Amino acid sequence: MTNNVYGFIGLGNMGAAMCSNLTKSGIEIVCYDVAGTAERAPAGARVANNILDVAMGADTIFLSLPDGPIVIEVTQEIGKIVNRKCQTIVDLSTTGPETSVKVGSSLALENIIFIDAPVSGGKSGAIAATLALMCSGPDDSIENLTEVFNIIAGNVIQVGQHPGQAQAMKLLNNFLSATAMAATSEATIFGLSHGLEMETILSVLNVSSGRNTSTEDKFPKRVLSGTFDAGFTTLLMSKDVSLYHEQVMKAKTPNSIVNAVSSLWKETNSALPNSDFTEIYRYLSET
């Protein structure tokens, strides 16, 4: 395993799990979270007092942050640090292509390599290290990090060489996931109205052409069980779909479906603040 020191900034649901898997593998980690590092840091990780500590102690820094503005703020702070050790930043967040391009350009001026590397698979995937990690950036830099990427992800796919390409891939993926969750909710409610049992609906869908990740995973594990605990908030799903919607409008690609899906997720988030995104089923059931 590499002797490099790695930094990790952002220890929320996803970040804490990914950071934990890195430390368990024997990698030396220095981590920080503005909401409180000591109580969130995984066993074996070194606790930093601030972003400066991370940048001065780590060769490569991973970011797992809530949104684009925070990523911009953190990367700008790192870029301004004199005599920092950090030479590479890997952003695991979902920020959108434009933010990624902006961050990449800004860091290039500071001689910091930037790798756009959002992940998919939710909290459970982060814990199990089965995430899909889509990345774009310099070929040699990604190759050098492949061993580390494989610790936190089950599938690592380079989608391009430029910042923003991985973000585009992540947004279209989350749009499809959001659409599947919403459509499966509507379809299931329709089936229930005709006297079908949810278990029956799912068993048929999962051997038929309507099968998707919601019918295979979200509904059996989170909706049918009544736990609604996928570990990804409605707020974040609404944010990601809105980001995708914005990018579609700018690209002038087809938008009829995303118009409806984006509006629905905004409605759900307004009605069920602080909810898990699987609770869109509850929202639609009650409307």
C-alpha cells in the first residue's frame, strides 16, 4: 500500500464511511469536518484542527462536501496556503459540471492537480465499499490513484480527461435514479389501488421489463420495510435533479421528462423537509 498521506475533508454520511474504509486499509489519513471532526473521524485517522492542517499534512486530499459553493470555498482556501504539501485534490462530491470546471481551472493556476470523481451507491454502498466512482482528469494521476479508489469503490470508471465530465455523468445517473424512484412510487400506488400486494408487485416487476434499482433495492429494503433509510436526503436528490435540469436547459437537449421530475422532487422536499429520498413514496401516497 502507498506510503503517501491522504487528507479527507467532509465526514457526513458518505464521507465518514469512505474515510473509514481508507483507514481500515492501512492508509494514513488526516481528516477534518467543519461540523466537528473528533466525533466524526473514523478510528485510526488523525484529527486535523482545520483545512490548513490537512493541506500541510497530506499529499492528496479527498473532498466529500454537500454542494458546489462549499467545494469552491474549500479549494480556494487550500490553493492560497503557502508551502502546502497537497499536490492533488479529488472531489467526490456532486457539484455539477460548471463548478467542476471552475474549480479545476482555479487549482491549475496554483499547480494543484484536480480530479473530478463523484460517487454513486448511497450510504450503504459507501459503508460496503461497493460504490461506483466515475472520474475525469489526467490519465496518469487517475492511474496512480486507482489502488486507493478501489478501496472505497467496487467499480472505478474513468469517463474523460477534463473536469466536469464526471459530474455530467453523475447528474444524468442521479436523474435516472430519481425518475425511477418517482415512477416506481406512482406505479406501485396504482397497483395497490387495484388490490395488489406490494410484495406481489415487486416480485413481478423484478422479473419483468419494469425492473430498475428502485424495484430491486429501494422498495424491498426501504419502502416495504417501512424504514425509509437509504441515507440520502430528499433535499440532496432535489438539488441533484435541479442541477441536471439547469445543465439540460443550457445544453438545449430534450427536457420534457426532467421538467416534470424536477418539479416533483421540489414539491416532495417542500412537503417533507429533512426526509430520506425514499419517502417520496409516502408523499405521493398521501396526495
